Amino acid sequence: MKKILSILILMSVLTLHGTSATADIKLPAPQTEGGMGLFEALKKRASAPGGDFPTSPLSLEELSSILWAATGLNRGETGWTVPMALGLPPYVDVYAALENGIFLYDYRANSLVEISKTDIRGKIGMQRFVASAPCSLIFVANAKSLSEINDEPHKREFSDAAAGAMTQDVYLASAALGIGARYIDSIKEDEIKSAASLPEDDRVICLMMLGK
């Protein structure tokens, strides 16, 4: 009986510290030098066809490089690969929908924080082919991060502009790495918000399918 009680106490401690409850992923360092030139990447930038979307998964190194391109630190602690209004830290979050769950990209730690173990890839887009992507990035306007902006239209404008820059960076990084990418705005927002436990005021902007 004492042995069983000790095991239960240990499991409780591990859960409180996130050891057994989460499966966060520390990403390898992203590629930030060399590779394809900018103008060649622009020339190759394209949306992969939905009907024949590539279905092989990305390596963690490739995913790390693409997420860093989307909203990574590139100038110390307050410089990002995309513009942010009023000097605010990134107010558009990037989630990765993978086979093993939903993860939030932590740009400071360059890691994926597990949000859910649920595979929602087949439930997030209006088009059937969205389910074929091994990875879909979900771009979400974070209402708390935008709370310093009082004007609602400006909140939407700023977050939409940021998401536009982020998805373009994803396209260019994907082209440079030889990865298929496709922007999707016909999304099932309620499904995403429920599965990722997003606050009611957060807004799902778009997603990008990735595969190779």
C-alpha cells in the first residue's frame, strides 16, 4: 500500500512540473545563413497544388527554420523577422498542427509547446485536401498581446498585416528548402479554437499547409 501511495505521489509531482502531462519539443537551431538566394527563392515561391499536396513530413530542422522565418528573433531580444506595430512583441501566435498534436511555437526558446495531443489536421480547413498536409501552421491574433491597442479596426489591421508578412516568409523559406507550402483562409475557426483551447477573443487568421 505504501509503495502504491509513493507512486501516486510521484506521478502527481511529475504532472505538476509538466513531465508526464506534456511532450514539448525543443527544436534544433534554425538555418539562418547560406542556402538559396533571396531572388531565387522569390522566383520559386509558389503554392503547392491542393489536389496533389506533398505528404512526406518535414524534419525538425526544416520545421525549425520555417518557424524561425515566420516569427523568429533575428536582432537580439527585440528584433523579429517580421514587422510588429508600436514596438510590441509578436501578437500573432503560430501553432503547428501535427500528427501527434497541437503545438504553440515559442519564438524565444525556439521550441514547440504542447497544447493538445489531438490530431486536428483533418478538421481545420473547408477543403478536403487540407487533411493531407503532414503539418499545418495556424496563425492566431492574440487578443491579450493586442490589449495595448484600443482601436478594434487597428487591432485587426495590425494582426492581418503581421500574418501576411509571416506567411510570405514561410513561402520564401519553404521555397529555399524545397518544401511545399499553401496558404489557406477557408478555415474552421470554431474547431481550431476549441481544440487548441484558445481564448474567446483570439482570432484565427489563416493557416499554411506544409509537406515535401
